[in-house]
Amino acid sequence: MAAVNGGETYHDWLAKINQVYGHFAARPLEGDFHGEIDTSYAGSLKLSTVTTRNVNLYRTHQEIRGGNDAWFYTVFQLSGEASIEQDDRQVCLQSGDMTLIDASRPCSILWQLTSRQVSLLLPRQLLENQLRGSGIRVATRLDKSLPMVQLSQRLLQESMSSPQLSASESEAALDAMVCLLRPMLHQQDVQPSRREKQYQKIIRLIDDAIQEEHLRPEWLASETMTRSSRELATAGGSATTATSPPPLSSGSACRPESIVNAAAEVSVISYLLPVAPHHCC
């Protein structure tokens, strides 16, 4: 860990930032500068904790041309405040909040009072594949009160306290993070697919039971199948006075295998819960 307090060592801190995050420029603000950066790697997880104040870190097209833009920066605000700007959006993060920054576009991060945050490098291809070509909301404040933010924070803490994660476990943790972020970052510009609707049902189940002890992957799968079966029975009952309903198509979201597949995707919760193994099934 390198601690910096004013003077020439400011440049040492900026050099470390560039080494970890890619090319950035910066300007010190009035007042005493302080900066620390602690970097850790666990398999595919690339995490860095930055504690700083009185500095503006920014990235223009010039810095982007000279660096790697194959990432999104997933920012977790641990304490203090930070102001982040990208794509004409400006967001103020407070303790417990999250946001996403695209490394391929200009951005600005302003720290005035002492601030501490963790950044997780999220592979661009992994996130874009999950969102299936839809727009990704950057520089948007994800409030600490959101259940998916709380679960993401718990996943982050588990990952940071487990430096000996295997390659497969760290990849599972990244997949889990993307699954948790997807409903918050997805720009719903098109009609959701049947699979996406099923996924959203499971997310609502998690929201409703976030404080309950029975929140486990097995309960999610069972409860989702039960509710979908009720919906199917209700739909079938309402049609008894009319002609026979057409058979379900092979792509119907009410088919048991469809439900199980969706529940399995959300079983990333198993990574987060105390009795569960540290991998996604």
C-alpha cells in the first residue's frame, strides 16, 4: 500500500492509479492531498481500494487511446462521498452506494473530503453478453437500500476476505456479480423475453424475502415453480367454458424446465448465503 500526503509524492500516487486502472489524468484541488491505493487479485477478480481526498481524477479520449478499455469499473462507495460524471450524467455516491463507469468513454471522479471506495474491474464482454446488446446505464446511482446492491456488497466482502479463491470460484463470483447487477443496469427499451420475465419474477421473490432465513436457492426454485404452476392452473381454469386451449409452445415460460433454468441462474445467491459453498451452481 502506498500512502501519499502532498508534495512530489502526488505523482507517485497517480502513477499507481495508472498502473492499476489504465491511463488517467488528474489535478489536485485546494487543501491537503491524501491518497492510498491497495490492490488485490484473486483469480479473475481485480479489486482495488482507493482512499483519497482533494483530487480530481479524469479520463479523456487521449487517455483512452493510450490504455485498455476492455473493462467497466464497478464502484462501491465504502465511506465518504464521491462525485462521478460520464455521458452528461453526474452522480454523487454516498456510503453504501454503487455505480458503473465505462472505461471506453471519458469520465471524471471528484474527491473533496476523505473518501474510500472499492473498484472491481468487470470484463466488458461478460457484461455485454449478459445484457444481450441492450444499453448499459453508466454513472447512475444505485442506492444502498436496493436489495441487489446489498447482495452485491456482500459478495464483494466475501470475495475480498477470500484471497485464495480458485480460478473457477473467482469466475463464478464475477458471473454472480453480473447477474445481480443486470436488472439495475439493463435499459428496458425492448419488450422483455419470456426468460427475462421469469428472471424478474425471481428477483421480486428475492426482494420480498431479503430478510428471511428461508432465502435459499432451493426455496427460490420451489417457490417459483409453485407460483408458475398456479398461474398456469388459473389460466387453464378460465378457459374451461370456451374451446380447448392450444397446447403450450415449446418456448413457453411456464414449462418446468424453463422455470428451473431461470431459478438456476439466480442461484448465484448460494454464493452469498452463509451455509452455501463459494461457487455458483
